[in-house]
Amino acid sequence: MLAHEAIKIRGAAEHLISAEATIVRRALEAKGLETPMAENGFSNEEKRIKIQAAMRVVMETLGLDLSDDSLHDTPNRIAKMYVNEIFSGLDYRAFPKITQIQNKMSIDQPVQVTDISLTSTCEHHFVTIDGVATVSYIPKDTVLGLSKINRLVGFFAQRPQVQERLTQQVMVAIQALTGTDDVAVSINATHYCVKARGIRDSQSYTKTSSLGGAFNSNPDLRREFYNTAQSTG
């Protein structure tokens, strides 16, 4: 696709997404943290059709008999799952509605959400990443609805990912939406590309964190966050 065509598609797409999604997307791009994506102009239905055809080729190449009633609809199931579910976070039109209220209570201590369950997909092998996140932030002018933190984690998890990027994406998204640098994110996860293939280590997990503002500069605040993340993860 020519560069000017991609820019035109990108411009049209931005009219369809929320102001919050646009703010977050631009913040991630500015920091080089956006998931590598290329605009192709395909509708969701076109994506499903193309993925379904590609999966048929994969399965037939593996020697599977797609005329069997157990396998016949598998390409279609995978296509719908990719577009509508596990990779839906690639589409900013699916960005969660973000509720914020004015910080009239003058909250100046961390608001922390722990044990946020997440399921993502390793972008290197397209197999599952399964884990939990801990997110903490110190409100500035506004306070996020608590469930919105969980939804932000879920949105960025529903992409092909590397855990390090996912952790930073959640932090930057909250910073961009709330206007505070004081955000901390920790993720503990099992990678099935390690558990189910290669070394096949079923016991190990990967822990990543991203600290901003006071969580990075204040040792006591940082220690408190890590202690909580460790005990819940």
C-alpha cells in the first residue's frame, strides 16, 4: 500500500474512534510503544474471510482432513476468534469507554487495583500468555472508574504482544488519560511458548513492571507497590 493511501485510511479511521482512544494512541506512538500495525483498510468481515482462507491452507498443509465434521468449521471459528476476541485490541474502535470524575475529594494517595486477570497472545509464536496485573496511580485532577483500569489492561492484552510492551502500554495509557505521571504497573505471567514448546518449563513465570513519576522517584512508594504486587502476583 502506498504511503499516502495508508495516511488517508488512518485519517478516516481516527474519525471513528473516541477522543480517549485517540489520546492514548498518539501518546503511545510518541513514545515508540504502539504495537507494530499497518493500516490495510480491511473491514472486520474482510479480515475474517481472509483469515479463514489462510487457516484452511495451514490445516490442509498439516495434513488435516477438513471434510471431517469436527474440523470442517475450524477455520471459520479461528477467524472469528482472532478478529472479534483475542485480537480485538488492534482495533481502536473497540477501546473501552473511559469514565472519569473530578477529584473533588483531593485524593493524593495511591489508588491500586490488584489481581487483574489477563490473557494475551505471544506475538512471536501466537500462543497464550496468561497472568495477572497490579495497577496503581495517584490521581491528579480526575479519578478513573475502577473497572476502567481492568478494561484498559484487557484492551491492550487483546493483541499479539510482548509482555514488556504490554506493561508500558497500560502505564502510558493511564498517564495520558489522567494527566498524572504517578502510575505503576506490574504483570506476572506464564508464557505458553515457554510452557508448551521449546524448553517446556511449566513452573516459571515472567514479571515485568513499569514505574512513572513518584513511583519511580520515591523509594518508599516504590517498595510499597512492589510488596503489594509480589503478594498478589
